[in-house]
Amino acid sequence: MKNLLFIILSALSVSAAGYSFLYMSVKTASAIIFLCGLMLGIFIMNIKLNSKNDRINSYKRELEKESIASTESSSRVKVLESKIEVLEKALENALNKK
């Protein structure tokens, strides 16, 4: 979709430049060409910034998923360690009672 809009805007700017040189004064034609180029530049930068922001956001989501997975893994390890400690104490108490 963005490529289609880019092509349409490029074609419009070229046709506006050609029309302005054929039927208008040089100053008016230069102003129209400048404005068309400015709009085209803004549009291109908008496309580039949007794609960059999409990549940054996907990378952030990936990092969050990895962080959550590592936190979950460390929590499981802590729970298992505490269960082992409880079982060791229970075993010591059972051995001491005999």
C-alpha cells in the first residue's frame, strides 16, 4: 500500500512539474516543483520512520518475552530450591527422632 502511494505521489509531482514548466512562469514552476519535492520527501521519511518504529517495537516485544521467560525460569528454580530445603529439614528431623 505504501509503495502504491509512493508511486502515485511521485507521478503527481512529475506531472505537476511538467505542467508547471509548460504553462506557468519559471518562478511559479520552481515553487511548485519545490513543494512537490518537499511533500515527496516528507512522505518518504514518514515511510522510513514507520518501518523503523515497527522494527524497534517488535524487538522490544521480543526482549520482554525473553525477560518474562527468564524471570519465570528463575522463579521455578527458587521454588524447587525451597522445596528441597524443606525436604532436607524434614529428613533431618525424621533421622533425629529415631
